[in-house]
Amino acid sequence: MPKEYQQQIKKLEQQMYKFAQDLEFEKAAAIRDQLHQLREQFVFDN
């Protein structure tokens, strides 16, 4: 996985966990969905 994907995924995961800790589950779920799309995009790009 290219470094740019890894960095973006790590940043989004950190945001998702922060929102979950703050009980902002809707925001955490939105980021989870972004992560899913990003990972799918990587698979289809390769």
C-alpha cells in the first residue's frame, strides 16, 4: 500500500477513534465509511 494511502488511513482512524471516545458516533461512522471507500479504491486501483 502506498505511503500516501497509509498516512490518510492512519489520520482518518485517529479521527474516528476520537469521535467515538467523545460519543459522537455519527461522525465516527461517517469516517468509518470513508475508510471503507478508501480501502476499496486502493484495491480497485491495483
